[in-house]
Amino acid sequence: MTRLFVLLLAVFSAAAHAGDTPRVLVTIKPVHSLVSQLLQGVSKPALLLDGYQSPHTFQLRPSDARKLTRADVIIWVGPTLESNLQKTLRQAEDKSIIQLTRSEQDQHAADYLHTDPHRWLDPVLAQADVTRITESFNRLYPDHAQQITANSQQLINNLRLLDNEIRQTFSDKAEISAILYHDAWHYFQARYGITTHGIINPTAHGQPGARHLFEISKAIEKQQTRCLLVEPQFKPRYLKTLQGKHKLRIVTLDPLAAELPAGPDTYFQMMRDIRDAFAQCR
Ligand SMILES: [Zn+2]
């Protein structure tokens, strides 16, 4: 009886991976876009968080749990971003989990790398992540290695061109007369040498304190800041007050591609929109 049970289990788990089509789930849209390019001609990855859902605070719904169950491979940024997913993924022993943030590497990195998980906003780091994901796929699905490797080379090449493009935009002047709403831009700013006038809400959870808002208001006045760069999903009332008081121009920054449809080109469109948003505020 026990033997039969073990045998059956072996058959089932072999079937889960022998299937020709990799069943991949990616947590956020920008990374989903990169993985879609990587798997072109092989399979279409599923997306966990769509629309305006924030990975910092989302709660797993039954439909999300079903998506997780259906996947053999799950790609996420890591516990500093999708913190509510940590427990679920730890229990998903039958799945291959690919995590983009790596603690060993981050120990020697700049301070912000410990706290800012938005690493996909740097096209150079994205190249490294694509390489790592490619290696994992090729190990898991050797039958598709040729196609995935070819896609990977093309994708990395496109990311290089994108990086050059953004670099050129900010080569002459990278001081941006703007304050940022969400503290998500260390990677992007560090890569292109961009400076701004401050961050309104340094934590992704809750609201900034009155004292911090007062300091921001003072900084705006002193530096004669022109723009407020804000994500489309954040619309707290105090932003309107701040905008009215200082005659700030509101410019949308969309680091999760919340306003774009999911697909292989989404990452590139999103990064060009972000570049344009910063550039408008010079
Ligand atoms: Zn964020």
C-alpha cells in the first residue's frame, strides 16, 4: 500500500515537470514583461498582481492562491517587496522559486539596497536578473534551452540599448526639480546620476508625519521645486494641498506599469515613460 502510494506520488511529480510547457507565474508586471520576452515561442507566463495592487501591501485572494497552485515556477522580487507572500512561498515545496533579491550579495551593497526592493527600475540590474532567470529555466526545461537562450540574448541586447538611451537623456543635466512621492527610485537615480529635491512618503505603508510634510514644504520653497512625481495609485489629499500651496506640476511615474497592459513590450514602454517623466521636470 505504502509502496503503491510512493510510486503514484513519483508519477505525479514527474508529470508536473515533464510537461512541455513551463507553467510560470510572475508577481509584478514589469518582471512579467521581461519573462514574457524570455519565454516567447515557449509559453506565456501568468501575472499575479495586476492593475493598481501594491506589492507592498496586497493580500492574497482565493483567485491568487489558485494562480500560485497552478504554477511550477514562481518568480518574485523578494521579501522586502512582496512581504505578504513570504510564508506562502516557504510552504510551496513542490515549486521552483526564483527570487531576484539576494541577501548574500546585498550585504556588501549600498545602504539603500537593504531597504529599496525596486531593482527592476535599473536596466543594468535587469540584465543580470534576466541572465539568472535564463540559467534557472535552462536547468528546469533543457528541451527549451535553445529557444530561451536565443530570446535571452535578444532581450539583453534590447536592455543595453534602453540603458544607453536613458543615459543619453540625462548626460547633460541630471538635476531634476521635483519631489518624489514614493521611495522607489534609488536604483534608477543611482544608475543615471539623477538628483531630486526629496521624498514625501519614505515608507510604503501608512502616511508621512506632519513634521516630515512641514520639512518637505520648506524644502520645496527653498529649492523652488517645480514638479511632484507621483505613482498613479497614490492619491492622498495632502498631495493636493501641497500642490496648490506651491503651484507644483503633477507628473505621473508608474514603476509597476499599472497603467499599461501586460505583455513583452511593457517593460520598455514603462522605462521610457519613466525617463520622460523625470526629463520633463529638469
Ligand atoms: Zn514600491
